[in-house]
Amino acid sequence: MKAELTRDLVESLNDSIKQEYAQTINDFMFTLVENALSDIEAKSPFIKMDKCVMVPVDEVYLGSFCQLSEYNYYVGIDNPEIAFNSQKKRNWWKYVWREFKAAWRIGRKKKYKKKKKGEPEEVKPVTFDKYTINDLKHDLVNKMANYLQETSMIYEYNDHISLVGTDDFGTGVKVNLFVCYFETNTNTFKMYRESKNKFVDINFANRYTNLDKKLEWVGDMFVNVAKLLNSVYAKTYGVVPNQVIVESLLYQCPNNLFDKNDVYKSFVDIANYIRFRDPRTWVSICDESTPLLQDKLVQMTGSSPDFSRIINMLDNFKY
């Protein structure tokens, strides 16, 4: 038996998270990262504030939060030297030769040359470690800690930083910072994958341009419907769906389905449109020449099943 999606339920979900609350966290994060980067710039020749960029992504950009949403940001530094230093340089023959020499020395007694009286100590040249993306990530963790309450926690992972803390962010809030090399010429974030020793391109292309256009056409009802889709999906599956999929579906819905005065009617009309449209015709909001499920931001996160789950979820309600 299908569950009924009533007007009262839809309207209560729409009012569950206030935009002002999310904006407070967003403002706090921009100030926190700016202060941390300024502190790093004062001590490092590699970091310049005018070469740094921070972009809110997913629900943060659109404001389509639900109770399970996390606050995701990309922090990029445009410095090719840091990108070059980050990748490990591997020379297989050099490695084999080094191992061979090490094996040859095993068991042989090392001879030490006796120092003559008054002979000066050998001065070894000073070497400096090369600054990498991981170093920047680690420095950000240390500097941000100076601006957070003692009750807040910072977790450092291979490709991102996570922050939680009731006093600084609120109950149940998790913030993620993805630290990347940023290529200004192509407007591309390059995330370093240490396990593969390579950078993966994160290019949002026309995603935010298209979102801004749609918001001009249909107003805040676009955000409301996106928030409802996220909320219903989170209650059904216990996770938030991939936002490129959600935004792509809503972007391609006809503008006249977004009733500016009735959130329930908008959601029902859009849900029916999504359910009955040919699945093969959906394209990505980032690049309208790319089929939705072939978008890299969907594939690299393993989120392709989210599309069919959204369709099944909408099919299971009585309108």
C-alpha cells in the first residue's frame, strides 16, 4: 500500500530547516578559513591569499538543506609548484639500484674514519621539505584549531578535513573541507588521490551558471522543491542523494511546474513529471551534452543508483 504524501507533511518538511541558520554556519566557515589562510600566508612563501579560492558546493550553495545534510566546501590554491611537489616521483630503476646497494651492505662492518685532533666537524647542507597539498591541509587544521572552541573537533583525512562541534556549528552539524590545487585558467579543482598518486579533476563547468538561471526563472520554489526531495530521500534511505542528480532533474523540469505560491502543488507536479519522463533523456546540469549518469561528479562518488532510488521513492507515494 502506498503512503500518502499529504500537504501538511510537505509543508512541515519545507519549514524544517531555516535558511538563516545555514547562512550563519556558512559565514562562520568563510571567516574561519580566511583567518587560517592568512596565518599560513604570514609564515609560508608558498601561500598567497589572492591565489586561494573557496567554493560552497551542493546544499550549501543552493540552500536545500535537510536534517542529514553536511556542509561541503572546496578550498583551492593556485600554485603549480605545490601541485608538482605533491605527486611522488617514482623511478623504478633507481629504486631497484638503491635496494641492491642496501642489500650488498648488509652484514658488512662499517668503517669509521678516525678524526684528527682539531679537525672541524663536517657541516651537512641544510635541506628543506617540499610544500605539498597535504602540508597545506595539515597547516589548515592547526591554524583553524586556534579559532575554535575547545568542544570542537577537527579530523584530518586523506582528501579532506571534517569539523564538528556544538558550540561552533550547532547540534548534528558536520562540515567538510576538500583541499585541492586550483587551476585558474580552466576553473578546475584538482584533488590529489594519494593512493593513486595523481590528481582528479573536479570541474563544475556550467553547474552554478545554470542554477542561477533557473533561480531567476522560477524563484525560491526551486530551492524548496530541492529541499523536499532531499528530505524525503533522507527519510527513506537514511542518506542524502547526490546533488548533481537532484539539481539536474529539477533544472530540466518545465518552469510552469514551479508554482511560486504553492509548495505542495509544485512538488506533486514535479514529482509526476520526473516519474514519467524517459530516463534516457536526462542530462547533467554541469554539461548538457553529457548524459546525467555519465557525469564524472556522479560516477566518481558511486552515486549512480541515486537516480533509480529517486524514481522508486516518488512511485511509492500516493499524491
